Amino acid sequence: MALKLDETLLAKFVNPDELDSMQAAVRASFGKIKDRSGAGSDFLGWFDLPENYDKEEFARIKKAAQKIQKTCDILIVIGIGGSYLGARAAIEFCKSPLYNSLKKDTPDIYYAGNNISSQAVEELLSICEGKDVCLNVISKSGTTTEPAVAFRIFRDMLIRKYGPDCIRDRVFITTDARKGALKNYADSVGCETFVVPDNCGGRYSVLTAVGLLPIAVAGISIDEMMEGARAARLCYSSCELAENDALKYAAYRNILRCKGKKVEILVDYEPAFTMVNEWWKQLYGESEGKDSKGLFPASVVCTTDLHSMGQYMQEGERIIFETILNLKDCGSVVSVPNDEENIDGLNFLTGKSLSYINSKAFKGAALAHADGNVPVMVVDVDTRSAYDFGWLVYFFELACGVSGYLLGVNPFNQPGVEAYKKNMFALLGKPGYEEAQAALEARLR
Ligand code: PA5
């Protein structure tokens, strides 16, 4: 098993009867996923994706990745939310948060279109000077403002650099299979397209072409990743809480929520997990935060954040619980050198590996927080392999669907994301929004 739930530190907060009392509701929630009878059931493509994916497209992804690796120094992944977070999480998890600075024979990968920062674009344009560049534009709708604007800018850059005919070879588009602005554009210029499946929402799409193309470009085995997800699917097929850690995780979150723990903090001790945190926050925040319900998903990377958020976690308002992702094998052997003068008094650590020290920090902080009345769950993660990443994705996706149904929401829609867009379009004077524009401007005066 690549992931293992360790409930030891929860014993003080949740008794076994409370968990048992969730069995019927959990069975019903998982049943809704299995028989596709719950709200949002049109978006359950992720559930059997590890088995049931487009093998022809999968082969094309690998080919396109090789072509991109040969053609460019830089791949820019243009997308927002579910359209880039999974790929970035995978690349930083399996390779490094410093991926671009590593010695490697794969292109640097940068991300654009996930904000509207002029400075961020300017900086990336300047990084691209003198480099060969390809784009992977990822947008289901093809009209999301942030990636659409970024695509205009980086497409202009490509045309200035290589001339208009370069688009066919340097732009790879991941979008709807049949319709939409990007699909039409891709067909008209003849660039290669990949599909955002109709039955997978953005935040559940990392194991589709959305995530797999950039991941493959980074030189990560997408075969192994799918294999890990497939193994997880098999492992988490039982409806029995005692046999299924993903269901248990969903049940514990809901028990803790009912006890007034409104904030779940995903905690990890490796910077390589930082973007996994971001991916997880979107997955759970967008899936559960609706109808005035839902845990607020937060995250910290330790020990860094023990020196910023540690005080609150230890002694602040007791509305939080922690889910710690504990990497079992970091595969690195750096150790502390001796210092003859022992100026920092740390010679008792001489020869100890950093991973050993990190593991003591994790255990010490987890015990301290539990003593400070913070429920703590631990999810052990074996390694940072592609296989384990695929497994982790499936674990959290399944738990999220079940957890959302336990909460009584549709875990597969995101109606609230539209509100800011309407106001932004109105304030920008988009045709058709005149009335809203006047009303908003009056409020801002
Ligand atoms: O999870 C989601 O559905 C969102 O985060 C979308 O992925 C995001 O808004 C981007 O949408 P699109 O792919 O249509 O550009």
C-alpha cells in the first residue's frame, strides 16, 4: 500500500463507536458513487479512469511529450485551477519544487494564465528570450479569462519569434473534445489537441490529458502513475470502513466537523508537497464549500510553517484538525556535519540524517498539537514515486466524493466560482453587462 492512514493520535478525539456509527452513511455515500445515483453523477469519470481511459490518446500524449522535449527549452503550461494544479503538484512531488533548476534533459516548465498579474507575465516573457518555447494551453471552456489572456500574449510571442506557421508545431491544446473556442481555434490552425473529458471536472482531471501531458514532458512515467491509481482503486473498493482508508478519512473529517472542527489543515514536512497542498485545497474547497457548508481547507509546510503558523496551531481557537502527509522514505541521505567548536550546541546531531531529524520534528509537533487539543490524523506516504502520486490522487478524489455526499452537497459542481467573474466582466464593461456595471460602480463610489 502506497498510503496508510494512521489514526493513533485521533483516539482521544473520536471513539470507535462514533466511527462505527458512520458505517451506514458511508456505505450509502460510496454507493451513490458506485451506482452513479448521487448529485453530479455526470462528473464521475475520475472514478474508473485508472482502468477506463482513452489508450489511443494516452499513447499520443507520450509522443507529444517526446516532441515537446525535443523542440523546446521551455514549456509554458497555460491554465487555471484544475487545469494546472494537478500537473504542477505531480511535477514538484515526483521531481522537485526546484525542477527548473535541476540538471536534466527535459524542458523547464513554467505556468501562466493562473492569475492576471502583469509582472508575472512580463517576467516569464523575459525568461523566454533566447529560448525555444512550446505552449500547452489547457481550458475546458476555452474562454476562461486568465488562460485566454495569457494565450493571446504567449501566442503573439511565438509568432514574433518563429512566424505564424509555428503555432501548429509549438502549441498543444487540451480542451473539450468537440466544441468551444479553443477547439475551434485548434482545428482551424491544425495544432494537436487533447481532451478534457466531459465527465471529469477540472479538479478531478489530473490523470487525464490535462495533467498527463505536462507530467510526461517533465520525464515522469505516466504509465506508473496510472498503475498507482489503478492499484488504489482496487485497494479502496470495499464499502466497509474497516477495510477502506479512503472511506475512513472521509468519515473522520465529517465526525470532526460535527464536533466544531471547521478547518482542516493539510500538513507536510517536505517542500515537494507544497503544490500537492494547493491541488488538495482546490479539490476539497471547491467540492465541499457550498450551501453554507464545508470544512475550510488550509495547509502548512513544516517545519517552515511551525515558525509562523505553529503558535496558532498549538494555542489558537480550537476549530482546527490536522491531516499530516508523512513521507516515509525521502530517498536522501544528507546528514549533519560535526563542528569542532560546537558554536550552536548541536553536536548531539552530528552524523544524524536530516530525514531522521525531520521525522522527530513531525512526531514532536504532532504530539504537541494533539496535547493542545488538535485532532491529528496521519497519512503515511511511501515515496515520491509516480506510482505513489497516482495512488495519492485516487485516495483523495474518492474520499472527497464520499465526504461531499456525507456533508449533503454535490461534490462535483462549483456554481460559486461564477460570481466574481460576473462582477469582473461588468466592471470591465463586457457587452451585455451594462446594468450590472452601473450598479457595481455605484456601490464602489
Ligand atoms: O475545477 C474546476 O472546474 C475549475 O478549477 C476549472 O478547472 C478552472 O476554472 C478552469 O476552467 P477551464 O478549464 O474551463 O478554463
